[in-house]
Amino acid sequence: MRQISFRSLIVPLFGLIVLLGSPGSACLQTKPEALSLKHAEVEGVYKMKVGESQTVVLQVYFKDGILRTLTNGDGEVTVWTAVEGKPLEYTYTSRRDGTFRLAFEPDDKGNCTRLHLLNEKIKLDTRGAKQRDFDDPNADPYSRSDRLGYIERNYHKSQHLIPMRDGIRLMTHVYSPLDTSTPHPILLYREPYGIEPYDDVYRASVLPSLFFAKAGYILVYQDIRGRARSEGSFNFMAPYIPDKRSPADVDESSDAYDTIEWLLQNIPNHNGKVGVWGSSYPGFTATMAAIDAHPAVAAVSIQAPMSDLFLGDDGHHYGAFYLSHFASYSYGVWVNREKPAPFHGRNFPFGTPDGYDFFLKLGPLKNITAAMFKERNDMWADAMAHETNDDYWKSRSTYRHLNAIKPAIMVVGGWYDGEDLLGTLRTYKTIEKRNPGIQNTLIMGPWIHSSWNRTYRVNEDRGPFSFTGTSAYYMEKVEFPFFEAHLRGVEMPIPAEALVYDTGINAWESHDTWPPARAQRKKLVFSEKGSLLPPGASSSSGTEFDEYVSDPAKPVPYSLRPDIPYDWDYFVEDQRFASSRPDVLIYVTDPLTEDMRAAGPITAELYVSTTGTDADWVVKVIDVYPGDAPDPKPNPLNVRMGNYQRLIRGDIIRGKFRDSFENPEPFVPGEVTKVGFELPDIAHTFLKGHRIMVHVQSSWFPLFDRNPQTFCNIREAGEKDFRKATHRVYRSADYLSGIWMWILSEPPPSQHGLPDPATSLPTLHPSRLYSE
């Protein structure tokens, strides 16, 4: 259907709003089912004019005998009350605009296919006419209003409090297809952020995509333990209990198991197959559902999972605290509740969009605690109480439990995920290593956090780089076929082990392993005069080094737009703003004489010294465009691509954790020390004529907190602990600093864009998918 923004066109005029709660009592009492059957011609797509030039498209239909209208575009639903004694007349009262009266009128053939809308308060008097009947089989999967209209017309919603083994009940919504001619698979999603709307109001976000609803999946959404309208106490990333000795031993794995068992026993017309999926925190719950999985679980899609909050996800990166994001997240997510209630996230009143200025003025972490967390907030308090990778963080890491996985797994993530990129990659690699023989597929696209399941009003482009269409491709060609094969037995091509998007040439590529087995690990080394020598070259001899002064009072910003909680586009931002700083070291190659394809993780190998006793080390890998690189067309951001320094990957390590995340050690001032760490993977072709650049710096603010450069517990550090220090990076024959990259020697594919990666693969019959 054509999408027209209802909010922008009509709300200023007569203010229909989405009903987030249940219909009013008058609606519940009046159910003219016979009327809706007698006048079936009322249902369809209408168009009406408002004012001189504004047009609104409405879906008009009956749900359980109650009239609903749904505006295209924003997908706003209005539930109408039938006027007693006046067939096909309805009212709706808005708090702001008063009462609307809607009447259906006969056309020239006597069919009620015209509508008349009035509101005396706002002087509205307009008419509309039916344009066509519904065409649900061709509903647009990427239209919010088409999704909601489809689910309301073709599904029944039921609400349940499902008991767990310890007696706690979890709020669960089950959307069941009205078509019962064939049994359907179940698709389960469990989250901590609330599964609104509750009761008999339907959700517009038919996730993971409308393809599943159109295929008749039983869609299940659940509030996890202790959140929203579920009972119990919330335990943030509740640790997995491997040895459950009593009903009191519960975790997200057991809750998923108990939920699935209840669904199989109580929800009719299922085919006995269950799929589980989730992204971000629900990616964590999906991971837990794959551990000790219920026998009915045939497929799990683990997406952008929170997996280890000390090593590389929302909490820390290699011990450096993920400041601006985690502060905003823990403030917005934590709830001190006395009883189950709908969850409503909140935003801290920063008073400024400038996160750099806000956090710098607050000073040390303990000041942030006092300023932002005046009420009890266990998420923040626990993070502040555990500076090292102790049992608190280890118990919440999922990696150690990814053993004996039985369902087929599809791990999904985005190269520009600012929250759970490392969790995605390490989850895939850990499952692959410990579970030989199962299907375990990696999908990595050019996406920000969890964006691949959202297309309505989501800009897929990042900065000046266009990736439009990649999410739609994933939904239809990758995600939906994966579940269809394992939950329905639909014949499908053998999936690639890894389907990744090369961000340098804008192309999907399939690989038999990840990283590709044919890739060779090569080192680019730092040399004099800021040179980055290509693989195979040797640096000059001697004891050369480069040095800079790092001042915690003037930290290096991570972006020119340090938004709160963070700027999603910093992953591709032009780094010339950082290259100009004296506290950033720069190493760059000559223009490449041929394409260089990097596929896999990047390892930083630094030999450093400092005049302080602690330091952070940030390494950024950058694609430098030629001076004559053409500007994008169109160019709404007015970006000049000549010599553009495009960030490809960057990460940080807190220096005191260089040898152990459990037992930090200070630096000995002036002593050369090795600091090595792995940056998350990339799939990027550095094109001929481009240059590869590396930045080394010691702050990345306020994305990460400041290191005082004095060895201490930074959670407890005061202003006096923050000191300038001079850092050296060595590039001699004995201390050869540089980066290691996985390089593919063959040229990139000639076909760019969005090819189907499975077209040349043999077909695997569904019966072979269930060898277990």
C-alpha cells in the first residue's frame, strides 16, 4: 500500500491518536458482529481529503465486531463506539479535540462504501470513498500500517500469565493465525523492555518481520522475569545455573524451557516446532534458550547478543568503561518496582546534546554516580562495585556455557553496532568451535545496533555511505528462509557458513568459514615519519619511538558530534578532526597499487612506555580516500570525499589489564611494555588508490571514561588522581609495533549490490536438516 504520513497530514487538524490501552467500556459492551457481516462491503481502503490539499488513506475493518480505522504511514489505530439505534454510525472521543462522528453512506449501487466524518469542535466536515478491498497477501512487509492491519485482520491475540517451575508467572502474548487449516510453528521472543500493548490491543511491530505473520507463524512475546507485567525479581543478565537441583534454581534458560512446554500443552494448532529469536538483551535470552534447549526448539537466531559486559559489549571494552552508553542505558532501563506494571523507559535530563561537555564537567566516575543516580539503581551500582573481571562479570558471560548446542543457530549482527558487536562475533566463533556438526551461520550486515529488523522510517545509510535495501534483503532472503527450513521443513539451499557484507565494495559475500580459511594473517608495521609499511616490509632499525602527551583534562573526542548516549555514525566518521590533534599518533601507507581485502579480526600489537602508571590504548583503522574521490550523489550532508578518513574499526584496552583482566598491574614508568588486543572483525576492501591509516591515542571520550593515568581503582578516583603523562609507541626492530590483519589474496567479486548468495549452491532437502 501507498504510505502517507497520517501524523504530518491530519493530526494538526483532528488529532486521532493511537490507543495504547484497552478500548473503552462502551466499545467492549457493543459488539455488532451481525452488522459487520451484513455490511462486509464497508471494509477496505478509503481515501479522504482534509483541507485544501491534504489526503489521508484509511484502512477500515471490523475486529471482533468492533470497527477500527487504521491510518497509513504512521499506522495509527482508532477504535470506534457504535451509536445505539443508528446502524453504521460510530463515535470516538479525543481528550484534546472532542467527539468525532463517523457514518457510512450508500453509494450509487446501495453499498455502504462512503464515509462522512464530522467534529464540531474543530469544524471538521469531510467525506471519503472506498478505493479498493484489502489485498493482505500483498501487504507491504516494510510498511508499519500494512503490518498492523494484517495482524489485526488475520490473527487472534490471547494474553497469559505462564507459570514457571518456581511458581512465578510471566506475562505472555500469543498471536495465533485465524487460519487453522494447517498446524503452524511457534516463534518465541523474550524481552525485558515490555511487550506493550497489553490486553486486547494489537502491536504494530510484527517482529521479526511480516513474512512470518503472512506465513501463519504463532507469534509469542514475553516479559521476562521481574520486568514489566511479569512476576518475580529482575536479575540483570541472570547467570546461567548449570546444575539445577531444585525448582528454585531458575535462569533465562529454564524460563524459556518452561514457557515452551506450556505453549506446547496449551496453545492449539501448532506443529510441534519452536523457533526462538531476539536482539540485544533479547539476544541474550535467545542465547539462553539455546542452552539446554527444549527438544521442540529447532532453530534459534541469536542477534546482537549481550554476551560479556567486561570484554566488549555494553559495559566495557577490555576493561575500559563504556561511559556514555552504559550511564544512559542503566538510568533508562532500571526500575525499582513494588509490583508488576508496564515498563516505560526514561531518558536522563542531560540539559544538553553535548555529551563531551556534560561528562567532562562532572569529572570522575564517582561524581557521575552522585549526579545521575540519586535513586537506587542496581545496574549502575553493581558496575561501579566491580572494576575488574571478577565473578560478577564472569557469571554473566555466556561464552563458557555454549556447549552441547542442539538447535540450528543463526548469529546476526551489524558491522556498525555500537553496543554488542564483539558479543555477536564471539558467540558465533565459540559455538562453532565447541559444537561441531550443527548448523551455525554468521550474518553480518552494514547495520547499527538491532536495525536489521526495522525498516519503517529507519535510515539504513551511515553518514555519506548508502546501504539502503540491505535490511529488506536480509529479512526476506536470509532470516525468513532459515526459520522456514527448520520449523516447516521448506526446502532451502545449503546456507553459507558466513554471509558478510563487504563495506568497501558494498557487496554481500559468502564464505565457507569465518574468518575465511584462505585468508593470510599479515602485519602492517609502524615506521618513521608516520609511515605504515605494507605486509612483508621491514621497519628501520634502532630504538626509534613516537611520543605524545595525554592530558585527561583534554581527552580526545570519539566524534565531532558526541551525542548522548552516542553518535551512531561515528563508525564511519571522517577522522581528520582527530588526525589534527597532537595527542594522536598517525601511521599511513602509500596509495595501494591493488585492492586489499581484509576479512577477520584485527590485532593490535603495541610496544609502549609511559611516565605514568596506567594508560588506555586506542587503536583505530582508517580507509583514506584519494584526493580526487568523487562526492556522493545525492549529497544531502554536503560531504567532500577527497582525502576522507573513513573509520573502519576502532577499539580500546585499559592498560592495567594488558596481561590479566582479573589482576590489574601498574606500568613501570619508562619501561617498554607489550600491549596487545584484538579489535572486532571487519569485512572491508581497501580499494586501489586508497591508503590505510592507523591512529594510536589514549582517550576516546565520552564513549569511554577517562583513565587518570595513575594506577588506582578508577571508580573511586578523585580529581587529584588525574594527571598528564607522556606515552611512547616504539617502532624499532626489537619493538615492532603495528597491526595484524587477515588478508584475502583473490580479487573481490565483480558483481556488487545485493546478489542472492545461495543461487549457485546445491539444494538441501528438509529431511536432512533434522539429523538429530
